[in-house]
Amino acid sequence: MRFDIVTCQPELLRSPLGHSIVQRAQDKGLAEIHLHDLRQFAINKHGQIDDYVFGGGAGMVLRPEPIAACLDGLLAERRYDAVIYLTPDGPTFRQGTANRLSLLQNIILLCGHYKGVDERIRTTYITDEISIGDFVLSGGELGAAVVVDAVVRLLPGVLGNEESALSDSFQDNLLSPPVYTRPAEWRGQEVPAILLSGDTPKVEEWRHEQALERTRQRRPDLLADLPAEAFEAPKPRGTRRKPYKKL
């Protein structure tokens, strides 16, 4: 999968996209991430890529010419499945969006800056818009990093255990249940006995109940979109394991 990120602040992206799971995906050849500095397409020798707002008002707007020059070059090289603009007035990014994007091959992410981009760029090139929340950042770079991270971890072969991504929060519109690791007792608090039992069907039932309860308490809005069967206990799909030893 290939991401081309168009930005005027590429250095903001090098660190978050150069570590952990995203870097592992690149090392395995499962994801390509290319950064394109808008200042390489500046309209003059002073590196200008922005200008004042027509009609007056505070702030600067990214001019259309540098963006168009960059996008035209990319679009001439290959077919892109989506050209996405990171903007606070776009639809909110959700797990379902990440799932959908993970099925694509080539994606351009355009990062806004200052007051955003000239509206004519949006009407000419953009196929999708994304907001990562109801707040304003200095630019779209951090939003682009969020989108890439959320999508890349879904690609087959990226995670050591691919079931891990399928059990994350929001995959089934529920929050994840509580998780525990060793030691089985810590500062007087013990891991729930069911998790040490080795009874896989009972463990899955407990996790489902906990996910429902946590969602009811913390994000009840998510429950409105759940089908009726989501409230039922999961069907058994495992066998009984040996109980865990307490270490």
C-alpha cells in the first residue's frame, strides 16, 4: 500500500511515521510512505506557497498553484484510489473509515496549513475529507499521521497476530474489555479468575459482557448503531486450555 503525503511541514511527519508498527510495515515492504514538500513547488524564489484571504480577515491560505503542481505530478505517475484532505470540517475519522481505506492501494493525503487550502483545490482534486476530531491543529500533518497509523496496522502481515487488530476498540462498535497480564496478583489486586481458567468460551463470554458494560458506561452513543445480535453472548469458537499458572 502506498501513501503520498503532501505537506509544507514534512519534518513533523518523519518521526511518527518512522518508528514502531508503521516503520515495521515499511521494512517488510507492506507499506510505502512518501513525503512531498510543497515548498519545492513554491511560486517564487522566496519559497512562497501561501497568500492573504480574499475579502479580508486574519490568517493565510495555501495557494492553489503549488498544490496543483504537486498533485498533477503524482496523478500523472499512477492511479490513486483516494485523494484525501485533512480538515476540521470533514467527516470524523472512525474505525470503519480505517477499515475501508486499508483495502485501497494508493492514497494521497493533503495536509492543510494556516487557514487551509484554496477552495478550488478541494473542488478540483479532493475525493474524500477527514477530520480527526472537533478541534483545530496547526496543520493536517498530525491528522495524516493518525490516519496512516490506523490504516497500516490493519494490513495483512503487519501485526504479529492479525487477530489483535480485529479485537481492538471500535471494530465491532464496542470498546475493548479490560486486559491483564502477569503477575496475577499486584498490590492486592487479582486478575479475574475466569481469565486464568483456560475455558476459552467462558473467557470470550466474559470479555463480551465487559465490552458491553464499558461501552454503556463510557460511550453509550456507540450502542445506538449496534444490531440486536451484538448484545448476545458470542458463539463458542475455542476449546478449553490449560489454566494459567499464577506467576
